[in-house]
Amino acid sequence: MLTLETLIMISGVLQLGTLLASAQVPKELKFREELPKVNPLLRHWILTAGGYIVLNLTAFGILSLLFAKELASGQSLARGVCGFISVFWGIRLIIQLFVFDAKPYLRNWFLTIGYHALTIVFTWHTVVYGYAAVK
């Protein structure tokens, strides 16, 4: 049986791995072609939001790897951090399932498998950190 600490460490690795997938977004969504078409404020907002997402994923991954024991401890701060991470991923999962229409962008088997793998990973994070928050 895997401990909660180990599950959190696995999540840390998965979150850093998610950065690899997110690095494909600008290419797949043709940022170089499409972003110049939108007004400058919207373009900057999109880039800033993307930067904050990268920052969050990096922080979640590093914190999960370096402080897995503390995050699994059940202490109040650990529960709060894990609860926040669970909500972050839960919202992302809901968006993945009910808002985004990725079908036009799933142009090959690699992108299709990647998309479904990310859905599984988002579910994993929501459950692992949610459990850590309430245990």
C-alpha cells in the first residue's frame, strides 16, 4: 500500500510532467499566428495567465516533492495547501470535461492520448490532494 506521502510525491512528478504538456500549447494553438490578431491587452492577459499557471504548476510540483511528508501530516497549513491544490485541479478537471472542446485540436493519436492522460492526471491530483486535505 502506498502512503499518502508517496502519493503526494507522485503528484509532484506528475505536475512537473504536466509542464511538458503545457509547453506544447503555444505550438498547438498557433500562438504566433493567433495572438497578434487579438488586442494587446487581451494578448498580455493571456500570456500573463499562462505564466501564472506555469508558476503554480512548478510550485505545486516542487513543494510536493520537497515537502511531501509535511503535506501528508494533517497539520492545518498542510490541509489548507492540499485543499487549495485539490480545488485548483478540480476546477481544471471540470473545465477539461465540460467547457473545453478539444476535439478540433486532437489531430493525431499522440495528442488524443495526451489529452486523455491529462484528464486522468487532473483527476489524480484532485483526489490525492483532496484526501490529504480532509484525512
